[in-house]
Amino acid sequence: MTTKELMALDQQYVLGTYGRNPIAVDHGKGATVYDPEGNEYIDFTSGIGVNSLGYGNEAWAKAIYDQALKLGHMSNLYYTEPCALLAEQLCTRTGMSAAFFGNSGAEANEGIIKLARKYSYDKYGEGRATVVTLKDSFHGRTITTLKATGQDMFHQYFYPFTEGFLYATPNDFSDLVLTADDTVCAVMMELIQGEGGVNPLDKEYVKNVAELCKKNDWLLLIDEVQTGVGRTGTLFAFQDYDIEPDAVSFAKGIAGGLPMGGFLVSEKARPTLGPGTHASTFGGNPIAAAAALEVLKTMDDQFLLEVREKGNYIAAAVANMRSGNIEAIKGKGLMIGLQMIGADAGQTSQALASRGLLTLTAHGNVLRFLPPLTISIEEIDKGLAILQSLLGA
């Protein structure tokens, strides 16, 4: 099927909830993808941070194939080996106590909100159910996670939203203290706000929030849907903040391209969710878990060091371009945001795509890069050359 034919078919039968680019992706290798006509694109998006091992990874594909022949799915009323091994890996590598598996980031964040509210209800009864999130945050597109998102633009159309959220200013500890009241049960935050503009939180601020949560027996909920699974150069971003969360959500890159999400809980929070309190039909699916095990196997210390080095390489190269349209370079590892000035990030992203570089945008006129973690220096250089050709040296 040609790109034109595919676009026509999609537009006829797929619900138009996405503002798609006029590009069809047929196949890929590494961090390079191709349309049906064979045109090449360097991918700085990885499916919005999902394809952590890039395209055409043979070890990942073999893990999926082998597991699919053995056992494709089984109810969570029974035990399966890939699920248990994956939970073991995640817990031993993070210091967390137990894992729950679902299908997506929004579902994972719904789970930790439920966890926090039940923890407080079990211990204190009714009246403590409010979760404080941060302005410019993004936590998902379900009714509850839309309301948890600290951006008014997402609080539209779908009334009534789930209540029980307050919003504090990022990196302003005094504002969080003033915002919180006696109904609070948890604070939920991204350590680097992705959709909100690739905005890192200060380490001192995060540690102060963690101490406040501990003092008040609020659960500390860390949304690592985008920052987790190697994206920032550590397995999870919280491991670089010297904190001990009560729950950590994850999704996107965990299974390298298959739909999977979930959350990790601390020993303190572990007893909160017992049989019947939370579930997911496809959670811990053997094929997705086998794929995730291959992703984690790949992410050893050397691999994570290379993620940090590649991120530094990109940031240094962009800084050397001295483009008048780039006001600041933000982020960590291979989660990078270019604060644009004098140019629209959305229009810039479209122009780059027409030249062969796929990018993302974020709130606040930010051009965002989330390439596969396996991207080569050669592919990085190709992508940056396209960026430079558009923005100028």
C-alpha cells in the first residue's frame, strides 16, 4: 500500500482522535524508519519514548516469538514465569517491594492514585483523599488522570471529572506547603515533566517534598511513565534523586514496543492492595513480560552510561549550533527539550519531518527529542545535520 492509499484508508475507518503527520511508517532498523516508498527518516521520537531498543532488534523479537509459541496469555488467577521474573528484576534493581502490571501509563497512574487513597482510608478513615500534583504536569487521558494533570487545557469537555486534586507550582516548596490541606493523602509528580515542557525538578525541592510526605504520612507517588526504563540514563529517574518513593508508575519503554505499564510499591504501601482491590485482564501478559525482560537485560550499567553520553553529545552539538531559535536545552539522558524562541515548535517539527527527521513537541513551545536508547552516533549526526540545515549554523 502506498502512503496515499494508507492515509485514505485510515481516514475512512479510524476515529479521528489524532492529528497525524502526512507520513506512513512501514518498517525500520535501529533508529531509522522508512515509508512505503522507501524514504528514510531519522527517528527522534521512538513512538513517544516507547521503542527503547529501536527497530528490528533481533533479540527482542526472538524473546517475543519464543514466548508466543510457549504461552501467549493466561489469566492472573494463575502464575506465569515471565511475570514473576519481571517483577523480581524490577524490584531488585530499584529497591522497591512489589510490582503490579497493567497496559498503559494512564492505567498505571490510576493504580497509584487508588493505592494512595486506600492507604489513607485504611489508616485514617474518610476525609484524606486529595492528591497534590504539579502545575504543567501530565498524567494521562482517563477521566481521573486528566484531572490529575496540572494543565487547565486538559480539564475540558468530559465533565464531571474525578475530584480530589490540588495543584502546586513546580520547584516552589513553599507553594506546595500552602496548597496542601488536611485532606491530602499523597503528592504525585514527574521528576522531569515531559508533555509539560521537559522541565526537570530540582533535587533539593524533591527531597523536601519527600521529607514532607514522610512527616505527614502522605504517600510519595512518582510518575515515571516517560522518565523510567533507562530514558534519563538511570533505570528510573528517582534513583538519581536520593529519595525512597512509596509508588512508582512506569509504561512506555518497559516492553520495547508492546503495550505494558504498571507500578512498583514500597514495603510500607505493599499491604494496601490485596486480592480483589485492583486488577487488569492483560496485566503481566507473558509475551509483554518476555519482551520487558529482554529490555531490562539490555539495560546494564554500560548501556545506561552510553544513554547519558549520547544525551550529552546531542546537547553539546545543539549548543554549538548557536541558533537564534534555541533559547535553552533542557532534560537529561535521551529526554531532551529545546526551548524555542522566534520559531514555532510545532511548525519546526513539521518542517523537520519533511526533511527526514521525526521529532516531538511539548507544552511551552518546546521541541522534544525521545530517540530510541540504542540510537547510534551516526544516526544522531544525521538527525542533527537536518536540524542544523533548518535552523542554520
